[in-house]
Amino acid sequence: MNIRKINLRYSKWVIILAFITLPLFLLFTFTYLPFGEMVTYSFYKMKYIGERTFVGLKNYKDLFTRDDIFNSLKLSLYYMGGSVVQLVLALLLATLLSFKTKLGNLFKGILFFPFLINGIAIGFIFKFFFTHGFVFDTVLSWVGFPVESLPYWLKTQGLNNVSLVGTSVWRYLGQNMVLFIGAIMSVDSELYEAAELDGASKVQQFFHIILPSIKTIVTLNIILSITGSLSAFEPPFVITKGANGTGTYFIIMDQVAHTSQKVGLASAMAVFLLLIIFVVTIIQKLVLKYAFRNADTGSGKGDIL
Amino acid sequence: MMVTRKVKTASILQIFLKYFILIFFAFWTILPLVSCIITSLKNTEEYQSTSVMVLPKLLYFKNFLEAFTLAGMGRAFLNSFVVLVFVLSGSILISSQLAYILNRFKFPGNTLIRRLFLFATLLPGVAMQVSVYSIMGKLGLINHLYGYIIMMMGTDVISIYIFIQFMENISVSLDESAVIDGASYFKIYWNIILPLLKPATVTSLILKGVSCYNEYYCANLYLQDVKIRTVAISLYTFTGPLGNKYNLICAGVIISMIPAFIVFILCQKQIYSGITSGAVKG
């Protein structure tokens, strides 16, 4: 019996080492090592190859003094605005679809599918869609807007960002909606039945049952949209290549790192993004804590990892 | 006020409004895709002479063939397939093994490892490529399919999370009775845990598969050589001098969407549940 116990202890450690070595190695090589390097790089003026010189906080100052970077920060406000619109629409559609609907699954499927298309394809689809006189203009001309009176959706400054944000809403709306449908479905159906019996209208049911019970996930998504706004990449990359003031933070970072090879500055941009994510995460934690205290949502499992 | 109105008219109005909204949004969702399909079926002459929303007179399928060869999509599909097979099998094994250890064994460092992985989710993956790029360079992993595969395997915390969550509902008494029967820990993992994890594996395979197939940024950074391009990169060929030939571009776009579409049709339920369960973490 004793020998068996020792054997078990021994084989326990063998299996632990066998199963955690590779994941830890990968985690270290592709996450923590680059993380450390990135922080170091951000204090240097350097390229990928060749000499580097220590410049202190200069790269961080450049974040706010260089026009292209500062503009891209302001630009993310468009995307945040877009994600608010997106959340509201997703909530509306999710609510509609969570009641009995003819062809409900078809609607759900149609609205969700764009989430599965690759970003480059979406870029092409919408470049085509918004080109002057093409799809969007044609449809608008059907309802009475002459094509000549319509603006250039991708060239006019300001408007082009609205078009790009529209693309992003098109892409993620369905995913948000599915998320919300999942949350709404987890609400006890007896609540609706009881409300129905009490003569509550659908609108009342929405504000008094649905919204309170999914407010955590809605708040989380609002917060998440902040980092999402800074990371918008593929569609603007294909559609406008960041021209005419459409360069998002990510596009500029990519250009700085790989076109002009200002690795130090690009690293500082990445570190800054990381700081924003930290702040957002802390807010998110606080919100969760607050939400768990005030509502009986979720299974309350908390941190599994 | 709603209350004073007759219930019947109100509900008819409600139903009308509901379907109007649904059809309206479904229309705008489908429109870009439909216009793409229409255009992909026109030959160049017809494409240039007709409005984009006019249906093609006769279906011209040659665009698909031309787009397929022009962008080298045959090769690209093969590459994407190889990447998918290795990344998916690799990351499923790695993350289920790690989840098994973290969930079933108490040992000093267990919590630390969980925290390390949890913290890693906060680091913005694509932004980190600034420095991952130089590490990949030093390791000689740039411009090799295996380099990209290794990198893609190493960054999958969501699967680990899904597996741990799932494993909490697999009774430990199964393991214990197997130990009494003299099974080794590896046997327990391989013959008991892994088969029971199947639903979680399917979910994670589909989600990871779709996002891996669609991944562009890193593929473009690390797979510069024409021979090792994946589908997402090959599609980008259409930006250059071909930029105006939308009948070809649309054909290419549709070809690239077919695998995701098939997966979607076959596995809708798992995809939805994957989206919902992956989101709890936020």
C-alpha cells in the first residue's frame, strides 16, 4: 500500500510536468517574453535590426504630439459611437427574436453570419458596396435619392469613417445579438408567464424583466467596445488603407512598426493600448462585483481560471 | 396610452412592426452579400455595361475559375487546411491537458499558472506582434508554415477556459475508481476525460477553426512567401492592379466564404452556444 502511494505521488508529478511544460513554454515564448521586450523597446529608438538608442519617455510623448496617432485616438470615438448603436440594435433584435417568431432561426442565422466572414473579404465587399454609383447608391436611388446627389461614402472626410463604422456594425451586430439572446433565454420563463397573466405589455416586460436581468452582459459589452474600437483593423485596411483620416489606432501602429520600422514608437503604442485595457478591466471587475451584489444574474461561478 | 387601445389592433400593429424591423435588418445584412453574388456571375463586359444590382443575363461561372487561379487559391486552401489541422489538433491537446492538470491536481503553482494564463488574455494579441515579430525572427520561424502554426497554437486561453469549466462537471469519482483499478494518469486523461470533453472540444474546434481560417494579420506578417499563403492572404492579391475587376474579386470573396458557410450551416447550434459560453468570461 505504501509503495503504491509513493508510486502515485511520483506519477502525479510526471503527468503534471508532462502536461504543463509545453503550454507554459508557449505561453512564455509568445506572450511573456514579447511582453517584456515590448516594454523595453518602448524606451528606445530602434529598428528590428541594427543599433538602438535609449530615449526615455520620448516615444510616449510622441503618442500625443504626432498628429496621425492622436487622430487615430480621436477616431476611435466614431467606433465607440458605432458600438453603442450596435448594442442598442442587437438588444432590440435579440428581444424580438426571443419571443416566438416565424422563421426566427432564419433571421437569427442571417443576422449572425457576417461574424464568420474573414475581414479581408468584408473589406472587399464593402469597398464594392460603398463605391460611388454602386450597391448602396443604387438602393438609395430606388427609394428616390438621385445618384448624383449622393456623397462619396469613402472619400468625404468624416463621412468615410461613418461608412467604415457601419461596416463594423454589420459585422458584429449578429454576434452581439446571439450573446444577448443567450442571456435572455437564461431568464426563468415563468417570469414572463407571470407577467403575461398580470397583463404586462411586451414593452413593460422588456424594461422590467429582460433589461434588469441582462444588464451585466450589456455593461460588459459597452466596456469591451472601448478596446474593440482601438483594435479595428481589417476593413479599413482593405477599404481605404487608412487614407483620408481613416487610419485607426491599429492601422497606424502597423504602419509605424512594419512600414517605417519605428519599433520603439510602435511598442509604446502597444503599451499604451495595454494600459487602457487594464483600466477597462478594472472597471469591468468593479461592475461585475457591483452587479453580483445587486442582482441574482449568472451562475456566480466567478473566476474559473 | 396603449392601455386604452383595443388589445387586438395593438397586437397586430406590434406584430407588423416586429416583422418590419426584422426584415429591414435582414435585408441590409444580406444586401452586400447578394450584390456580391450577382456581380460574381457577370462577365467583364456585362459587369461594365450594367448597373451593379441588375441580374446577370446568363450565369458566367468562369469568374470563379479565373479568380481561383489568379489568387493561387488552390495552394492557399491546401495551406489553410494544413494550418487548421495542426493548429486545431495541437491546441485541443495542449489546452485539454493543461485543463486536466489544473482542474484535477492540487500542487504548489496551480493558482499561479491559472493567473499567468488569465493575465495573458488581457495582453492585446495583435499589438504584441510588434515584439513577437522580432522573437519569431530570432527563432527562425518567419516564412515557414510550421512557425506560424507553432505561434497560433500558443495563444489559446479561451479553449483552456472552456475545458476547465466543462471538467468541473465531470465527477472526480470516475478518476478515483480508475486509479483504484490501476489506470495511469495518462490513461485517465486519454480514455476517460478526453472522450467526456467531446462537446466542449467540438465547440472549441468550431470557434477556433473559424477564427484561425479567417486570421489575416499574423498570417500576412509571418507567411510572406507565395507558396505558403493562406486563403485570407491570397484574397488580398486582389487589391493591386486587379482592384477594379469586381466581378473577379466578388468571385474570390465568395470562394473564400464557402468553408465558413458550410460550417455554419452544419453547426449553427454549437456556434451559438460557443459564443454564449465564451462570453461569460468577458
